[in-house]
Amino acid sequence: MPKETFDLRAIAVGAYGPSLLYGVATGAILPVVALTARNLGADVATAALVITLSGIGSLVTNVPATLIATRFGERKALVGAALWCSAAMFLALAAPTLPVFAAAVFMVGMAGAVFGLARQSYLTEAVPPHFRARALSTLGGVTRIGVFIGPFAAALAMSALGLDGAYWVGGGASLAAAALSWRVPELEAPGRGALAARTPIGAALAPPPAPTVRSVMRSHSRVFVTIGIGVLLIAAVRATRQAVLPLWAESIGLDASSTALIYGLSGAIDMLIFYPSGKIMDVKGRRWIAVPCMLIMGTALTLLPLTVDAVGLLLVALLIGFGNGIGSGIVMTLGADLSPSPGRPQFLGIWRLLTDFGTMGGPALLALVTALATLSAGIWATAVLGFLGAAVLWYWIPRAAPGSAEPAVARG
């Protein structure tokens, strides 16, 4: 294992400050999107559809985001995405009709795809492999802290400005994220200096063809259909866990305040344990976190339909939060480990596309099974995804951590 000469604090403000602010921006509007849609004339079903537009915007922008990051670099991509998000917030604030508001929500999802890819690509290049999991786990944890703070900041603003206050907070935090991102140093294209040093003066050198999304997908197809399926399942379970807690709380008769308290405590556990899990991944390997993360969430979801009161639900919710929390940054870390250079933005764009499919597919499976059977059956179906994901990740994730003595090569 290489000596830990890298100091994460040296890049903390530039690497994590924009992510914290961006998390505040998106977290601020989460509780009010449906309410704003209702105020603009949407019925309940339409309001729910408007909420999904952010996810759809991210889904369809993941691949174009690779072109932006490749063409302009990570720093400018971060700035542009944050400015686009701010524009979306202010458009939502001033939206006179429901279609305009829906377009603003879609824009937020687009910005999230570019911002997420650029920040992951930046940290992957800036941090040495033996410290990568800690850096990316911290990135995931900082973002969660921002999303956690956002609704409280919005509530304070809304006490004076009504629903508009949430969008003012979102717009202001996005602008601050853009300003801080502008101060992030741009990274040199990997390999450029080394290639120049090896090239004799005056020698003609035909540059290799630039990687494309299609070429990266073809050359790394085995990774996408093995570990990629595992991260899709992680995303599906994570997205579904956010829906099942309030749904089950309602089914056993808990009031809204009790549900919110339980949900909040689960989220607090979730966001407090990211750094230790990152260190375990760097020292022991990625499987030591990825597999327990899925096993714990699968077990908790299995137990959830067996709870009948607030105490039982709280214990299961804390277990879910712990399982999800130890997995902070695991999807980004695996993507960083397996991504090629050159071709990293293209790979990460496909990687994020897989996770977005999981994020949308998990709740869809829950809804389908619940409609055909019961809510308990839907929750247990999600638990099966958790156990299946644990098996996939255990088999396919390389045993050793990057930078260790044992080479970390995926199976197959």
C-alpha cells in the first residue's frame, strides 16, 4: 500500500464546496416541487409526473454531458451546470404556467447530470488511486449534507417569502456553487505531457482516434454487463428505500410528524459515516463495503413489513440509513476505478446512465408489484434486488483496492 502522502484537505474547498452548495440548492426545492405544481393547476397525478421530470432530465443528459466535459473541461462544465441550475430555479420562481414550471424542473435534472459527471471526473483525476474511495465517499457525504441542509434553509426563507423562498435559496446556492467552481484549477489532459516527452523533436505522430461513447461502450461492454448491473441494482434499492419508509409509516397509522422524524433520523445516520467506509474501501478493497451495503439494506427491507409501530419502524429505518451510509460513494468509486483514460468522461456518462435507469426502475418495480399484490410484496421484491446486487458485486468486484500490492482486475 502506498504511503498516504496525499492530503485531502488541500483540495477540500475547491472539490467539495461546490458540491455542498449544489446539494443545498437541489435539497431546498425537493419538498416544494409538487406543491408549486399544484398551485399552477396540476392534479395529484400530474404533480407526481412533474417531480419525475428531474430524473428524466438527468437520464437523457448523461451521454451529452460527456461531450460537454470533454470539450470544455471539468471546471467549465461545473460552472456551466451550476449556472444552468440557477437559471432553472429562477425560471421556476417566475413560471406563469405549469408547462414552463415543468421545463424548469427538467432543466434541474439536466444540470445535475453535467455537474455530477464533471465533479466525479475531476476528483478521479486529482486524487491518487490509493486515496480514491475516501475522496469520493466524502464527495457523496458532503452532497448528502447539502441536501439535508437545503430543506431547512428553504423553510427559513419560506417563512418570509412563501413557496418562492425555496427557489430563491436554490438559485442563490447554485450561483455560489458556480462562483466557487470557477476557482477550481483546471486539470491537465492526462498523458499529454508524457506523450510529448517521449516524442522525438520533429517526429510525425498520428494522434490516436478520440474515444467516443460508442467505442467506450464496445470496449468495456463486459464491465457494463457485470459490475454495471450491480451498480444499477444499488441505485434501484437506494431510490426505492426513500419511498417505502413513508408509505409503510402511513400503512401502520403513523402521523406525518412521526414519519418525518423517523425519516430524518435515518438520513442523519446515512450522512455521518461516509469517511470510515471510504477508508475501509481504500485499505481492504471495494467489496468490503459494496456487499455489506446491499446485504444490510436487503435485510432491513425484509424486516420492514414486519414492523407494526413507530419503535420497530425507527429501528429498521436506522438500519437502512446505516446500510446506505456505509455505501456512500461506492458507485462513483467503482466507476472511477474502471474508467479508462482517455475516455473517462464517456465511460462515466454511461455509468451514470446505468444508475439513473436503476433510480427510475426501482420505484417502478415497487409500484408494479404493489398494484398487482400488496405493499409488503413490493417491499420484499426490492429486498430481493438488494440480495441479488450483493451477489453480483461480490462475484465481479476485484478483490484488491487500486494501489495495493495485489492487482485489481475485474473477473472475466
